[in-house]
Amino acid sequence: MALTERDKDILARIWQDRMLYTSQIERIFFPSPQAANIRLRRLWENGYLDRYFLPTLIFHGSSEALYVLGRKGADVVSVGLGVERAKVMQGMRYLKWKTGTKSFLLTLDHTLATAEFRIAFEEATADHPQVQYGRWVPERMCQDEYQTWKLMGGKVIGKFRPDGFGQYWHGDRLFSFFVEVDLATMSHKAFASKVQRYLDYSKSGRYEERFGAKFFRVLVATVGSGRLQNLKRTTEKHTDSIFWFTTLGQVCRERFFGKVWHRTGKDGLHSLLDKARGKGVTSDR
């Protein structure tokens, strides 16, 4: 099989996002479902992709084909992205198919919901006449470590694991954000700990060194309005800035940049394009 540049891009994208449904791949790369099905089937038949049909998930209502990287696809990604093959294979070992366990299905749902957030962001920037797409760094490529100092505890090495990182331009302003997809599986105490890690990461100086920007927001997409308000109240005990909240149902190309976001320390609904303090680069407020 002779691979096209689009084929190579599909393999790279699936590795970055870990797994994608047929319909998600179609929205990114193909003009129609028929074109997507024909090409994905060929990639699967030739060993570049593996596919599965899984039980209905929380995030996705139907059991359509779910694609992950195959072993021949790992070779292509390794060469194309300059990633060691062992690292690519390590990413594949993440997908141990234990379909009978609840934890497996929740992990699957979280991964696919994060991929959907990325697609919605890309579609929204493409549709909006005043917004220009910057970049997206997937979860597996934006994990980091940082140093912080705790009172009476000395130096501490913190582990930083967001679900993704994105940037977009609105006029002359660069907006940067980390993503947290919340399926209500985390306790409020655990979420508060995550909030503190973001604050520590910001203060450590590691963010500016790693991502080349001074400020960032944290966009939290969760399962419903009740959970949203609870997370917002938990966050406001630690900070009145940085964190923005919406529900997963609002994360789509039509509403992504609309007034669907709740902000810590503020009432009402807000848009990601609202003017921020500072010149040239948006503040984290």
C-alpha cells in the first residue's frame, strides 16, 4: 500500500490523541463518511491501524469503529515525527483492552472527550473570522515536572499532567490555555490538589520556559451544571483567576468562542474572546 501524506497525518494524529472514532477522523481529514470508511479500512487491512468495536460509552452514543495505531503505523509515526519507536510503542501499550472493567471504560471516555475538545477547538478557530489557530500540544507531549518550595517542606518536585495545551490569536493577542476534561470521577479534594499544581506550575517559571508564553488559562469542561458549580466553588477557595468552566455539551464549533464560560471570581457567562488585561499577550485573568 502506498501511503499518502494524508495517511501519514492520520497515523500521527491517532498516535497523539491515542484513539479516534471513524466520525472524528472524518471531520478532521475527509469530505464524507464514505471516503473516510474506505481509506480507514485499507489502512486497517494493511496493518497500519487496529480497530475495535466497543460497548456504548458515556461520551459516545453508538458503537462505531474505534481506531488506534497498528504496528506498521508505529514505524511511520516514528520516522515522520522523529519520535523513538520505543516511545511510540509505549504509547500503544497504554491501550490494554480490558473492556469488562468500569475503570477502562471511564479512561476510554476521558480520552475520547479530550480528543473531541481538540477537534471542536480546531473547527471553531477555522470558522471564526477573527480568530487564528495557533497550536495544540496533546497530553502525552505536554507532561512536565517543576520545582516549587513549600513552607517548612523545602524544595518539592511537582508532576504536571494537563489533558492538553492550545493557543490561538485574536487580533494581536495570543491566548494560551491548558485543558482539563472532568467526568466527575475525581473528588473535590483531588480537584483542589490539581488546582494548586497549576498555581505552583505558574509560579515556578517552568511554564514560560517550556511554552514560551507568560500567562495561561485553564479551561475545564465537565459533565453538567451542578458539577460545574461545585468545581468552581472549590477552585475559588484557592484563586479568583486563571480557571474557566463550561460543560462538555457546550464544547462544539458553534459555541466554543461564545458566552458559555463561567470564570472564577466572576458572575455570569463569558467568552474566550473577552478583552483581557495587558498588551500584546493576554493576561491569565
